[in-house]
Amino acid sequence: AARLLLKEVSFAASTYIKDIDAAISDIQNTDKPPKSRRRKQILRMFSMARITLDFYSFAAFCAMLCIERRAVPEDQQRYPNLAEDVVFLAVKRSRMVVSTFSTASMLDRALKALAQFTVGKAVKAISKEEPNSSVAFRE
């Protein structure tokens, strides 16, 4: 599940970067500036960049944490207070939300999925253990 999550985050992030590159290209095209609707799409994309980056980073962190649990002896793990089932649940939920967030054509649907994700017990437990995360999932 963790490896699949990393693949999905990688694909979603690279797709997002391609979309941003296309948006930058549209903006820089002085011969034919983007139409009003396209400008709104670009503005929305840029305004969501921080949230998107934070979410994908957190999802990748959950995957790496799960991999660490299986590959590193228990006495050498960085977050021994997190139960195995909490980490697995965070990975499972992350996969579902990455899929919804990256494919949602409606911004409201993507944000709703992300909002529901952030109130989950597993996500809260992991973000509480990692005080340096830029994830704004705090209570």
C-alpha cells in the first residue's frame, strides 16, 4: 500500500507540475493572452499550489513512515509512539484522497475530500508526532 501511495503521489505531483508549466506558458505567451476563463483556472491553480504541495508531501511522508515500520528495527524507528494500525490507516486514507484530489474536476470536491482527510484520527496522530511538518492539519 505504501509503495502504491508513493507511485500515486509521484504521478499526481508530476501531472500537477505539467499543468503549472502549461499555465506559465499560457501567461508568458504575449502574442495571444489567455481568455478570462483560462486566467481564472490559472489563478485557482496557483492559489492551490501550497495546499497541493503540503498534501502530497504529507501523503509521501505517511508512505515513507509505513515503509520505515517494515524495514527498520523497532528500537531504531523515529516515531515509536505511533501504532502500526494508525500508520496503515493513514496510508490507506492518503491513497483514497490523493486519487480524489488529483482527479477532481471540481475544486469544491477536492477541498471537501482534503478537509475530511485532515480530521481523521490517523492523520491527526501522525501530524502531531511530526511538529516540523508544514501540514496545516492542526487542531
